[in-house]
Amino acid sequence: MRTQPTNIRGAPSALSMLTPRDQPRSLIGRTGCPRLWISVIFGSGLLFGSFVGYVLIAYPAIEILWGMSKSHVSDMHHSWDYNKSDPTA
């Protein structure tokens, strides 16, 4: 003989008895480690931001400095004429 569960009026529903941990969560929460996702996103943004900062700020400055140093060396090289005798001698 099978017994049917009794329906008690005024009893709370099963859904309301679930704790927040038992209730379905969002997509990020399903992995069980939202801090991991937050740190992955934050780390990716930090990496991307530093790359963009390098390309926009540091790289042009390095190119300018490198160009200046190359032209300075080039000027020094061309300022000495090897065909002339040493003027200091």
C-alpha cells in the first residue's frame, strides 16, 4: 500500500525553504568560484591595459630617444673626415 504525502495548508513551499546556497545561481556562480572569474577578468584587463599603455606611451618615447641617439652617432661619424689630416696634430 502506497501512502501519499499529506498536503498541509499553510506550510511553506519547498522553494522558500531552500537556503541561498541551494537555489540556482547565475552563470558565474555555477563554477563555484566567482573570485576566480573576477581575478581572471581583472588580470586580463591589467595585462591588456599595460600593453596598450606601452604601445601608446613607452614605445613612441623609446622610438624618439632611439632616433635621437642614432642621429647623434651618425652626426659624430660624419663630422670626422678621414681624408683630411688631423687638425690637432
